[in-house]
Amino acid sequence: MAHGKETPRQKMIGMMYLVLTALLALNVQKEVLNAFVIVEEGLGKMNENYAENNRTMYAAFEQAYAENPSKSKKWRDLAMEVKKMADERYEMIQDLKIKILETAREKEAIKGREIIPENINGKENTDIPAQVMITEGNGKKLRAAIESFRKFLLENIDPSYDILRKSIESGLNTNDPPPKEGKTESWESEHFEHLPLMGVITILSGMQSNIRNAESDMLRYLYSMIDKGSFKFTSLEAVVIANSNYIIQGNEYQAKVFLAAFDTTQDPTIYIGPYDSVRTEEGWEYRKRENYRYDSLPVKNGKGIYTVKGTSIGDKVWTGIIRLRAPGGGKDLYKPFKAQYRVAEPMLVVSPTKMNVFYLGVDNPIEISVPGVPADKVFPTINNGTLIKEGKGFIVRPSRSGTAEITVTAEIEKTRKVIGSKQFRVKVVPDPVAKVAGIKGAGGIEKAVLLAQAGVVAEMENFDFDLTFRVTEFKVSVNIGGFSNDKVSKSNRFTDEQFSLIRQANRGQKVYIEDIKAVGPDGSTRLLGSIALTLK
């Protein structure tokens, strides 16, 4: 039973801790020592998380003790002893960190019992840590305290829990390092001698993390012992229970997510109906009601299946009680449950994804659904044009202007039923706007700019569909020498003759673009408005 899976943040802090500890053996720069501040802050947050998780576990021990003292007293008492020893060693290390900083006259880095690492000025000081931890003998005292804690934990773990034992031995390891060049160094020297102050503070915080981690592992082990020999569960499953799977826009969706344990080797008996609750010395007990004729659910792989037809509209509440036989002839376990659901009339939802009308000659996307009915059981039809399935929605292609009605049939419990219908207006796509150099209607333009244009374009303005109209014909008219001269293009581009007319025009004269024709996606030809351009 090893410690839990580390979060990415914990992995990052652990890696930085190892790398920066190795750098302590080098002649590191001040920038590297400042990096220990980041690691120290990360370790501090990690220790807070361990402490919070452990508080939750202690509360669970107290709850178990309140519900069944005879069953949980031994393990709860051991947990309290673990807490006492872990807290003593954690605070001992905190006292040593404060003592090192006080000896180094780093008062600004101490706030009560909290360490402010960024306020440490003499991060590179190697004398004070050695004085406090080596010369004054505090390193040996700390080593002995960690060893006694490790011994206590291992003495109270079953030898068969090999992974947990190795985890604690590794996390609380106080062995001397291997000899180097024939010289043996002590555990205390390795961690506290010839190392900068900031590094030693970080190492001590790492030891605090190891203590909290070992405490956490031990608590989970002790808590598991409470139910050893009791009900066994062979499978876990993630369960999501929502307040509703159908919400209206603006309302909240809320769901409870948890792990459910069940025994696939022994099916429980699930009774549907009322139950009685009785207060006992060990807590609340739940029982079947006498003289009540219960229906039981079919059960497969430890899970019951409740099926009921929604025959009437409204909120429905159903209750029951689960019976699980205790191993070894013990007292059977009864657990009650209560649930509710709502029966509503089927509703039709037809939502055009562009606007509230359909247009001729274009693909009109639309979404059609019936809440509570799978998409492949919904069958829409239209009385004007065609309705084509595309992806998760449909495409409507009306054949004439006026109105179109969509009727939806749904298959519910193997029976097809008309859910409803909805009408839409069908309109012709509006005319595009003719433009030259971005000018529509009338406007001034430099002759050189006009001569640089390729031709006339037709653009859709304020229209949600991405449609393209192609100009097929237009006329250029210019007054030259008192006479109107016209040249026609049978495409969307200026002809050489039209450019020649424009070149002959003088500043202040008007160049008219008239009789503009364009063809849209529906194949119809549209006559667009004229453009009057005044040459600058």
C-alpha cells in the first residue's frame, strides 16, 4: 500500500527538490539559491494538503468509533498515536528551522511559526546550519526521532503489506550514505554540513513532507483494518447522479459524482417499498416493514435494474431497501434508498440554426429533437421541399415561397407517435448589392483607382447565409463631347472598350455603371441598382 498517485504539481516539486539538492554540492550562484524559495513554497503547500487530508482521515476514525466503538477502538487509538508522533516530529523540525533563522539573525523571515523564504537574506550562509545541526547535536536528535517514528509504524503494519512497508522505510530513511573515496559520511553531515542555509531549510521542509506522507499512508492502512473481515466488495464503479438530465437555459445542472463499491460474486436482494428506521446504541438501523409485500428487483453483477413505465404525468418518488448477507454468518446489512423522477409529455424542438425563415435556392440548416428520445428514433417530414439528414442536424431545401410545415414523429417504446409540427415562412433570397471599389450607389473615386479595378461585384449585406452572386452583365456610360457613350460587358469584368471610355472622362465627370445583372445560387437573374461614380 504505497502513497497515493502524485499530482503533476507534486511531481514537479519533487523533481525540483532532487535537482536543487544535488546542486547544493556545487559552487552554486545566488540565482540558483533563490530557486530554492520556489521549492520551499511548493513544499509548504504540499504539507498543508497532507495535513488537510489527514484531518479528514482522523474525522473518519472518530465517525467509525462513534458508530461502532468495539469494532474500531483499537485502530482509532493507534491512529491517534500516529498523529501524536507525527505532530511532534513535524513541530520539532519547524523548531529547528526557526532556530537556524534566529541564530542567523533572519528575523524578517519568521512570522510566528511560519517561515517566509523570500525574506531570507543570507541564503548562502553555510556556517549557521552546521552550527545548529552538527555542532549543537540537533541533527542526531532529529535522526533518532525519525527512526523511532519509523520503527513504531513498521511494528504496527502486517508483514504481508510489503509495498507499504517499503514506502515508509524509503520515505523515513536515515541510513548513512555509501562511502566515498574510502571516507564514510554520516546522515547528519550529508544533510546539514557544508550546505547553504536556504538549501537546509528546504531539506528540512522535505523531511516534514515525508513525515506527513508516512502518516497519511499509515492512516489509510489502519482505516482499512477496521472493516477487515467484514463485507467485501470486488468492484468499484464511478456513479453520477444528476438533479436532472433535462434543464432549461439559465437553470443549473448539478450532479453528485462518487465511487460505488459492490460485490460481483454475491448479488444483494433489493426490495422496492417502504422501510423502518430504528435508533440503536451503534447508530441507525434500517429494516423491512412487517407484513408488507415487497417486489424485488432483478440483479446482475451486484446491480439491480429498476424499470417502470411512465403512465401518468408528474413527479414520482420510489423507495426501497438493499439487503446484503454478512460473511461468516454475521448480521446482514440493510441500506435504504430513495429516488425520484419526472414524467412529462413529449415535446418537439425544431430550431433553425440560421434564422426563423427558410430561403429558396439555398441549404437551410435546422436542428430537430425530442427531449428524452434518441436522435435515431426521431423522424421528421416537410410539406414544401426536401429534408435531408446531415451530421447531427438536417438541411431544408424548400421548393416554393410561402410556408413550410415540419411534422415530427418519434418512436417511443417501440410505437411511433406524432409529436407535433411547426410552420416556417419561405422567402426568396434578397438581392445583393452591386459595388465597384467598395462603393455602392454613388461616390467619388480617383480615376487611377477606378482604372485599377477588375470589374463589378455583387455582395450580400446583413445576411446570415454565405451566398455568392455572380455578375453576368453591366453597362458603362460616360458623356464625352456632349454625347453619351455606352459600352457593355457580358461578364463581371471591365472590357477594354469600357476602360477606354473611363480614360476619356475628365475630373468632375460622372461614370455610370448601369443595367447590372447577377445570377444567384437559385439560378434566377437579378437586376441590381446603378452606381454613379464622380471622378476626382
